[in-house]
Amino acid sequence: MKKLFRLSGLVMISAMVLASCASPATTPQVIQPTATAQAVQSTATSQAVVTQPPAQAVGPIHKVAKPITIGFTSWRMEDVDVWNTILAAFDKLNTNVKVEYRPILNTEYDADLKTKLQSGTADEILFVRSWDAGRILYDAKYLDPITDQMVPNIKQFADAQLASWRTEDGTIYGVPGNWVSLGVLYNKDIFAKYNITPPETIDDFLGVCKTLKKNGVVAVAGGSKDPWTLEQMFSEQFLPAYYGGEPGHVKLLAGDILPSSQPFIDMENLMLNVRDDCWPTGYQGLAYADTQQLFVTGGAAMFISGSWEIGVFEGLNKNLNMGFFPTPVLNKGDQKWLAMTPAGAYGLRAGLSPEQREAALVFLNFLASPDGAKAQLDLAGQFPSMPNTPAPADPLAQGFFTGGQGTNSPKLTIYWTFQTLNSKQPGAQQLTWEAFQALVNGSMTPEQAAKHIQDGIATWYTPWQNK
């Protein structure tokens, strides 16, 4: 969820599957992102649109003939305790199926999974990344298709909630798991000490940084050693304010907005301003884990990040007095945007024995059930995709779930690198990692960084060619 690395030999670990992976250079189906974004949050905001009424959950969680143990793998080592609780709830159903949660370090997940898939030793159930990333595994025949005969409870998911793991012909290869969103966590005690209120505009945000800097306080725990953070937790979050949220995202896919366009250049200049006025000295040597520690120990006032951090930070420092505010806008009164993505689905590994397959399907049907969704609510900051899932009780999670309430509540937009633009090499993620790291480290200008991204994608993506 945090890092999206390349799966060498399986093309690029990437992000969305609206356009055909067989011909990703074709004009994308640009209507789907908005429908997907809205449907995923159907219980959180009134603007949500579910493309079909969810069917009532069906299919009992049946008992297999003989006891069997299967494995479930993920890149979320932070969630071991929660998954043990979820699995304990599953055990109470007495299905004769024992599931072991076997996470892999996120920085090693893709390479490790590739090796195990090639050797046939991967776990029976895999946490599958959304969109192109999961599609790559399916196209490589590492995942079996999933039907409602195999997992009856999958019928309750709306079309848009299945879209991240569905082919053009309607084949589904993942049971929707959860989704995550972006925003800013802040230290309430530091804000109170300096009489600071959460900023609404980007200028306000930079003003907060300057106030804190004058008082010797690191404003934002940030660094450039792990460039994926610049792409995923910064550009995905702030670019929508510059190109107009999901409508701008649609224009980007159509080639009407490009990295060389002013919205991108302005966002990259903001990145430089944040580097200069908000980050600590020595940022070049700070990795993601370093910035987490800086914030959680009270060494920085803000953390630009995602909902998945809630459980991590609360686990590291239960006394940390955190608050949430949505991504600042350009001008007061502008529409706010909550950047989100379907984070993962539960996939069925191909090539299982009949006994393994039956056991895995029993567990998948549980995960797709209302009881399974309820159990997954304990995954702090990761929100079940199931329709009618209640809003989380945790106030911080509520912020990331709804983006905040009021007369100007945020609307949803998909991560811009996660759709279509990463389905071939060089893809949007690798190019942005290279460009943004060079930008903040001083070896590229905003214009050069934009050119690096645009030229790379234009080598294969038709809508960006000859622009």
C-alpha cells in the first residue's frame, strides 16, 4: 500500500486497468474513474454513485471435509495483529480451514512474490494491487478468475467497486478488499502551542510552515531518499488542486492536460517551496521510515500522507495527539478533492490443488461477507469496499473516509499515476520517482522534470504523442 515497486519480468507494478493492457496506447475510457471514486465511498458522501444496486449477500460459509491450512500474503506487516483478530473471527465459523497471515516486507513484496509465483510456492491467497498491477499478474496466468458461483458473496459488490480487478470482458480476478485516501496529519499540541489552525489554502499551508520554521520547529516530516513518497504522497495529493480534481484527471488521460502544462509546473514549484520552507535540513538522507519516526516522536508538526498511517502512528505512540485536515486548495472556496485509490483485493493463486482451492474460496467468501467487512473495519485507515459499510469510529479515520464535512466537503479523485499511464514501460510511477527526486535534490528544474515524465510516457501512450 505504501510502495509500488516494479515487478521485473512482469512489466511494471502499476496502477489502473481501464484501457486494455493489450493496447494501452488507445484512448482511455475516461468515464470510469469518477464512477469508481464515487462508488467506493458511497456510504461517506452524498455525491457517490453506485452503478448497480448491490445484491443481498448470499452463500453460507461452508465447512470443508478435512482440516487444511492455507496462507494469505500481503505487503502489510503492520497489520499482523489486526489480521490475527480477523482470522480468529473466521475460525469461529468452524470451516475446517485454518488461514495463516504471512506478510512480506513492503520493500521486498513484489520481487519475493514474483519468485514464489514462478516457482509455484506462493500462498493460496494473495493481496493483489489495484488496476494494472493486479492485471499484470492475471495476464501472466498467476491468478484464477473468480465467479459468483465460486464466491457467492461477490454479488453484493457494485460494478464500480469491482472495476479495479475486472477485465474488458467482465472477468473478475480479485475480491475487493479496501481503499485508502490521502490527507495531512498534524500534531495538535504543536499547533495549539503556536496558535495555528489547520490551513484551508496552499498559501495558508506555506504560511504555517514559515511560522513554525521561525520558531525552530520542523513543519513537515519529509525527505527525498525514497522517491515513491514524492509521487504517491505529494503529487497524488496536491496535483488535483491545480488541475481541477477528477475532471482534470480525465483531461490528463485524454491528453488535454500534460506534465508540461501549467498545473504540473505549479505543483512541482510547490514541491520546491515545501522542500525549502517545510522540510528539515538533511532531507536528502531521510527515508520514509525516518520521516515517520520524526513525526511520531513529535519532531515535526505535520505529515503529508495517507490513511494507512493511522494504525502505524497510534501503535508507535499512543500519546501522540493527532488531527487531520484535507488537502489544501488553491483559493478559499475552491472545491476540495480527496485523492484515493482502491488499495488491494484478495486474489486466488492459479494452480492450486482441489483441496487448497476449496479452502481458499471458503475464506474469500467470508472476506466478501458482511461479517468479513465488519472484521476488516479494524484495519485502521483502510476502508472496506463493501457497500453500506459504516463510517469508522476513529475520528482520524473519519477524516480520511469523508475528507471532512461541511458546506465544501471534498469530492473523490483517483491517484493520477494509477490509471493507464503505468501500464507500459517507462511508466508514470518510475518516471515520476526519477523526476521528482532529481527536482527536489536540485538536478532538474520543474520544466525538465515535466519533460522527463511526458517524453517517457509519450513513447508508448498515443494521447500524449505529438503534443
